[in-house]
Amino acid sequence: MTIASFVALFLACFAAGIINTIAGGGSFLTFPALLLTGLNARAANITSTIALFPFQVSVGYGGRKLAGNSPNLTLKELCVISIVGGAIGGVLLLLTTPPTFAKMVPWLIFFATAIFAYGSFVKKASEFGAHRLSRRGSIVCQSLISIYGGYFGGGIGFLMLAALTLGGMAIKKAGATKNILAGIMNASAVLIFLFSNDIAWLQAGIGILGSMMGGQIGLRILNKVNERILRIAVVVLGVSLTIAMFLFPK
């Protein structure tokens, strides 16, 4: 890593911590920043997951008192599903060769951007309240989301909000619960990733420091920032990154 890439990565992760605190979508910054340090797409994805993991744990822990059971599934059951799904997603990622994953990245980023944009500007999670998932439907949805979360993870926040509210959970409770579940599924994936050689520990350490510091700043300015403008910026970033990855695959 050059000094310039060191600084760029730290700033990207710092900004990601702020963005994740306020609106979500911080991985749209950390992923390309890690690519610029010379990592291939799979290694960048794995290292980004590890870099943002401590931040996710702190957010989930901070809101733990608001989390709870859904009408269909207990919090314990949701956690077990998330652990298993995250592990499966992590294993699937390690079984995907770097060249194959590089070809998938533009489509994954496109999907994540579309989900983020849909959840931010088209359909609010609370609007799903009129519909209800059965217990089996809730298990299937959380399982698929957890596997995707362990594999790539972009957009899982809205996906889980939708699934939990479809299962009958109140929106505020679902928000706190999905933060805990996101941390758990990523913990499961991180444990799997520790058995790989794709982790760039120097970059991960820089990312952890930057995202944690950014998260603290995000908490302080949470009520002072126009969230809609920030979400628009994240969508623009996601679209730009999608186009760039299609034109210049890593």
C-alpha cells in the first residue's frame, strides 16, 4: 500500500462509519477503496466485511433493549437462522473463485443499489404491515437473507426490515432487531473467513479504526444531517460503482 491508498482507505472507512450510522450503504465506499489497495474483488469483499464488523456489533449492542421476538419467531430462533445462514454464505463465497466473483460483483452491487434505492424512496418497510408472512415464510426469508448477507451483504438492512415487518413486528422493534441479526450473520461469516488467505489484515485494521471513528461522529450529527440527501448520494455512488465495475472489472 502507498501512503495515498492508506489515507484514501482510512477516509473511505471513516465516511462509511458516518453513512452507516445515518442511512446505511457504507460498503459502497469501503469495497472500491479496498480494490484500489490492490486486492481482488473477493479479498476486498471479505476484508470489507471484517473492517465493518466491529461497528456493526457496537450498533447492535447499543440497541439491544429495543430488539425482541416477532409474532412468528423468537429472537433466539432468528439468531440461530442468521448464524447458520451467515456461515453458509461465507462458505459459498470462499468456494467462489476470485475471477468468478469478480464477474458477479457488478450484478451484486446493482442488486444492492436497487434494494437500497427501493427501500429509501419507493417502499418503506412499515408499509408491509398490512401483509403477513407465515412462520415458514419468515424462516425462508430470514434464511435467504442471511445467506446473502454472509456472501455479499449489500441491502440486507432493508431486506430484513421488510421480512420482519411482514412477519408482524413493529417497525422500531424490527430496526433494532435487524441490527443485532446483521451483526450475528456477519460474525458467523467472519469466523469462516478466518480460515481463508484472503484477509488483508493491514487494510482491515485501517478499516476498523476508520469506521469506528466515523460511527462516533455519525452518532453526534445523526439529527443534523439531511438523511434523504445522504441516501441519494449513496444511490448515486452505487450506480456509479456498478457502471465502473461493468466497464472495468477487477
